[in-house]
Amino acid sequence: MNPVPRVAAVHDLSGFGRASLTVVIPVLSTMGVQVCPLPTAALSTHTGGFPDFRFTDLTEHMRQVLDHWRSLNIEFDALYSGFLGSPDQIGIVREMLREMSRESLAVVDPVMGDNGRPYRTMGPEMIERMRGLVAHAGMITPNLTEAAFLLNEEYPGELDPHRLKEWVIRLSHMGPSTVVVTGVPVPGRKGLSSVVARDREDGRFWKVDCSYVPAHYPGTGDTFTSVIVGSLLQGDSLPLALDRAVAFVSMAIRASFGYDLPSREGILLEKVLGNLRAPVVTSSYEMLE
Ligand code: PXL
């Protein structure tokens, strides 16, 4: 590993609204990780709640950046991809995964939608090609909507523990050895959602509950997965990484909710970033039997 772990971060750059690279870079930098951004698209804002967003596709630029990076023989300790701007970009990330060393962490966050619906730039071809990409990832971090898209299932309002485990196992059969599903409603417990994860190596299931705050902030998925990546690169176990990510996102949402700002502006990350450097003091993960 590099003395400072180095991540190739393949996400869009949205100028306003705290999503994608504007979240990934500060979170990982604060956690002591070097971020090398490979922007997939440049947007005026993210697409949630800003109907007139401006979008410039950077597929050709990505090819040129990669050519240059290859000529420099840059070694990455991790690849972390998120929002992709065109079907061809999925092929580019696939190539990057093929070229990475086997020891590297390969995290694909299959960013496609939320609350049962696809984001505005995600057509059926993107969803189909994303299914092909997750097959080559080491870890995937879909939310429940994205998990349903990957499995070609209806978005479920609820998922009983037995079916939830079945979904996680089916996702892992698609290829990735570690599957983390976020935003899973807890049956019969209004206001609670959970994150559920499993590493195929030992087959154990982990769950962390998150108390729900009645606001939906774009970019929380990017924050969550960035903390997971930073934590794993620091040597944390999977359940500890889950714990840190849930605790950080919950705290960031609480810090933001008190201000009554439009949720489309994202979480007030700048107020809470410093907490990522604090030692882990509580732990709430459970192992599912
Ligand atoms: O946080 C996911 C995300 C990333 N990038 C763009 C988005 C969204 C979610 O809305 O619109 C451009």
C-alpha cells in the first residue's frame, strides 16, 4: 500500500448540492486518504430537486485521463466508482477494474436511483450495464432501490429478514464478495431503517440500525460509502466500517435538520467533517443469526 492510501474516485462533479466528488474528496481526505478524481460528468447541481441542472458528459476526457495515468504507472490502493454519466463510462470502469492489482479494494456504488425511482439520467441501458459492472466489483453498496434494479425486482416497501438475506446472497452471486445494502426499512418499526452487509468469505451477516430523521438529503449515499472506503483503507473490519459510516451520516443529518434548510442543499458536511478523526467510542453493529 502507498504510505498515504490512494483512491481513484470515478464520480461526477456537481457544483452545488453536496453530492458525489464534493463529498467524496473531503470525507476521504479527512480520513487520511489521497483522492485522485476521475470526473464522469460536470453538472451545475446534482439532479435531485434541481429540474434545470446543466450536464456535460466527460466520457472522452476520462479516456484521455486514463491514457495519461497509465503512462505514469500510477498505483491505486482502491478504485471507488459512483454516479456514471453514460453507458460507455461503465465500460471504462470495467477496464480500470481489470487493470487493478488483485489486492486493491474495488468498490462500485451502483448509483441509479432512490425511493423506488431512477435518477433522471438513468435509462434502462444504464441499469442493464450496471448489472454487468457489479459482476467485477469486490464490494457494492446499493441502496434498496438500486438493489431492486440490480435484481430486476419490484421496489419493496418492506423486506422481511429472510427475503432480505436472500437478496443479499443473490447480489453476491452476481459477483462482488462484499455486499452492503443501505436504507432497508425495519419491518414493524416505523422510523427505523438499517444497513445490512455480508462478506462471502465468512458468510456472516451484519446489521446496523439507523434512526430516521424525516428529511431526505441527496449525497448521503456518497457520504456513507466514502466513510466505508476510508475506514477499510485504515484497516477496520467490515462491521466497524459500517458502524462508523452509519454514525457519521446520522450525525450529519441531525446537524443539518436543525437548520431547516432545503434538503436539496445536502447535509452540512463542513460542520461535522472533523468527527471523522475522532476515535470510535460506541459500537452498535449486530450479527444476524
Ligand atoms: O448522490 C448521488 C448522486 C450523484 N450524482 C448526481 C446525482 C446524485 C443524486 O441525485 O444527481 C449528479
